Amino acid sequence: MKTWLITGSSSGIGRGIEKAVLENGDRAVITARNTDKLQDLVDMYPKQAVAVSLEMTDLKSIKNVVKVTQEKFGEIDVLVNNAGKGMRSSIEEGRDQDVLDLFELNFLGQ
């Protein structure tokens, strides 16, 4: 049984990965800004899943997720860093600060 830490779990690819992980019998710490969106899976897999709020731009939040994972399940075997956001313009058309914020979140996790 592996322990997975999955960021960006509330929808899309992250949601699909966490479902497959839990159905396979592995454990998962699933994260989102709003953990209410994850409660259904925690209810379905109470011994395998724990939901933790995560803000990828906050170092304390990141450290808390790692701490909770280690306390609940021990070591982290698999990290799926899926959290991120998109931008509805080309980089050339975007405001400089918006582009910088996008790169800091998606590439640096800050």
C-alpha cells in the first residue's frame, strides 16, 4: 500500500487520480483550497483518505500538508503536484504581474 500526496484534487486530472488511487487500495492525502469538495471521497474511504486545505502560494500551508501526511500515514511514496491555474490570454497580452503570478504558482509552487 502506497501513500500518495495529491495537490489540486478538487476537479479534473487530480480528482481522477485520487479516485483511481483510492479504488486501488492505496492511501491518499488529497488537497484543495476548499476541502468541502473532497469530503465525498473521505466519506467513501475514511481509512485511506484525508483531505487537507492547501494554498500553493503559502509555504506554511505546504509544510502543514506534509506534516499531516507524515503524521497520518508515515512517509510519502508518490507526489502528484497537480495544483495550478491557467490564463485566458497569451503571455504577450497578459499583465506582467498576472504572468509572474502564474509562473510562480505553476512552475515554482510559490
